[in-house]
Amino acid sequence: MFRIAATLGLICLPMGALAVGPEDDPPLPTQSTTTCSAGMIWDPGLGRCAVIRNSRLGDDALYRTARELAYAGRYEDAIATLGQMSDPTESRVLTTLGYAHRRAGRVDLGMAYYDRALAADPDNLLARAYLGQGHLLAGRYNMARRELDEIRARGGAGSWPETALDRAIAAGAAFSDY
């Protein structure tokens, strides 16, 4: 019974929940998305929600919080949180900016961020998976397939980026929710 429920749970996950690696698996909800309202994030140092620009979080915590916000559909808050990081040119920052903009409907801007992320780190498999999903949205299946091949060629066979993009390609852009 448990196996059936677990399998159904995986099948029912929206494509946006498919991501990569331990650091890049879909983030779990924290107080930033369960307690804090728009424009606010949880600041453990303060023990309460804080205005994004006033938080005292370090870069890693800001990054994790921004990903959580983006996956929760709070795209503008994710973008604002990433704006507080000390190096906005980091590949992981650019990837998450791309995700937030693409999911907010600014697909071309999101794609430009993925290109910048890959220029900074060609081995960023998460950026490649998201770029491939963006290509699917635009109906460019051959380019999505090319990103899947790149993921595999760069050691990503069996990883979440490969799985996420492979499932998105199999489902087709009309079905996917990423």
C-alpha cells in the first residue's frame, strides 16, 4: 500500500518540484513560506519575519530562502532575496533568478539568466534542466533534447536534472507544469 501511495505521489508532483541534487532538491517549507507574508522572510537571528532587505541572513541562507520562495510561487520575493546576496553573478543565483522569472511568465528573461548561469558554470546541471524546460515551453524540443544530452555528457546521468528534463520532454510542453 505504501509503495503505491509513494509512487502516485511522485507521479502527481508538478514538474516545478522536480529539481536536482541534495542542495537542489525541491526545498522544504520553512517559516519564510508558512509564516511570513509577502515582502518578508524568516530571520532566525531575530526569531521573526523581517523585511527582505533588512534580514541578516548570510549568502547560503539567502539562497536557500530564495529557492523556497520561488518554488512556493513567491517569485518577486525570491528575486528580491537574491538581490541581497553578495555576488549576484554566482551561477546558482543566476539559475534561481532564471527560474523565478520564467515561472512568473518572463520566459525570455529567465532564459537569458540560464545562459548567464551556464557561461559562469557550464556544469550547472540545474540550469541546463531549467533551460531545457524553457525550450519546451517555446516548442523547441530539439534544443531541450540537446540540454538533456549535455546533462548526461557532464556526468548527470541518473541525477535529478536528467530525470526532471527527461520527464518534461516525455510529457511534452502542453502537459508540463514547470
